[in-house]
Amino acid sequence: MQPRYLRKAIADTPRVAVYGTLKQGLNNAHWLKGATLLGNDRTTALTLYDIGPYPGAKWRPSKGVTIEVYRVNADHLAALDRLEDYRIDAPTQGEYDRQRLITCFGLAWVYLYNPSVLGKPAIREGGWPIPSTDHQHQR
């Protein structure tokens, strides 16, 4: 049985929007095994930042970053909370905070990066991974 906060979170918002390594074909996509891909969307509410091996998102206007939206259950959300170091009792102290984002599929949970992005390259249009064959060598 999942904790009450997870059951409530899924009852209110049974979707998650992903913008980084959780996207199809990327290294963390397996965390969404069994979830239903509803489709792709673009959001101008977020700017992505190149943290290195993965991106982080902040509530900052952009020209439109690409996201995938999934229908998920409480087990998926619990696993994603662990992966993203989301802390229900101290959401700003983990690596990511889970908040709601408006998508064309309805409200969806999205994980926002808590640490500073000062000096990190911004991705204000398009998405992750950054289309560059040298991406891994830019650090």
C-alpha cells in the first residue's frame, strides 16, 4: 500500500511530464515501464539547464522545450520520487521538487531542479538531449 500522499497525488494528477533522461530511448526510460505515453508537448513555462549527464528545469520562460507526458500510477510516482530525490517533507532540500505543469493532456507532475544553475548552459528551445555529437566532451 502506497503512502497517503502518493495516493492523493495520483488521484489529483495521474500524469507526469518528462524532459530529460526519462524520455523514450534514453537511459532512465525504464523507470516509466508500464506507464502510458500520452504524447509529446512543448512548454514555454520551463527552461532546461545542462547539468552534465542530465538536464534540470526551472520555472523560467522559454521559446518552447519538448516534453513527453505519461499516465502513471502511484508506484511509478514513488519510483520517480526516489530517482529524483524528491522529499515530500522538505521539497526544496532534495535535488528535485515535484510540481504541477499545465500540458495539452491536462495537469502533469514535473520535477524541477532545486540547486543553482548559475553558469550552466540554458536550453530555451528544443529539448534534451542537446543535438550535438560532441555533447559528452563539452565539459
